Amino acid sequence: MINYERLTIFDKEFKRLFKKYRSLDKDLDILKATLELFPTGQSNNSEIVHHSDNIKIVKTRLFCRYLKGSTLRLTYAYHQIENKICFLEIYYKGDKENEDRERIKDYLKEMAVK
């Protein structure tokens, strides 16, 4: 069983998007069920944007029932040894082109200190 965490800024983004897309809670639960089987995502829907000995940063699509054919993007860190996933970022592809690379760098620096 994978343990899940969220960055505070992820929670803020999630709440903002939840106001528009009310199915987001259930959609995230469906993604979590998939991540239990494939923690680094599935090939067509996910991309590993960083890989180290213990941590893989993955950008994946989050299918939202309210969007009908379009998807949200979600970035998370998979900690292989701890069997933990930390959600880093969630955004609508139409609002933002790519993941926040600075957030990923800051997260990795913070994990290196621990």
C-alpha cells in the first residue's frame, strides 16, 4: 500500500480546481487506485521528468469527468524505498503549458537535506 502526501501549494491548487470540477476528489481516487498498480504511471499517460536512486518525478494526466475529453496534469514524486507518493502540482493544460520545474527542483533539494 502506497502512502500519499500533498504539498501545501498542491492543496491550494486542488481546492481552486475543485470549485470548477466537482468530480476531482473521485477522479483523484481513481488515479490513486491506478498508482497502486503502476506507481510510475502508465506509458501513454505519464512521463518521468526526473529520475534518481530513490525518487522519480512523474507528470501524468488526470482524467476529469467534468472536462469531457480534456485532462488535467498532475506532477508527483514517487519515493521507491519508502513506497510513498507526494503530489506536487495540479493544473489545467489550457492554463499552463508545462510543469513548474522550479517547484520540482526545490522539492528535490528539500529531500536531499532530509
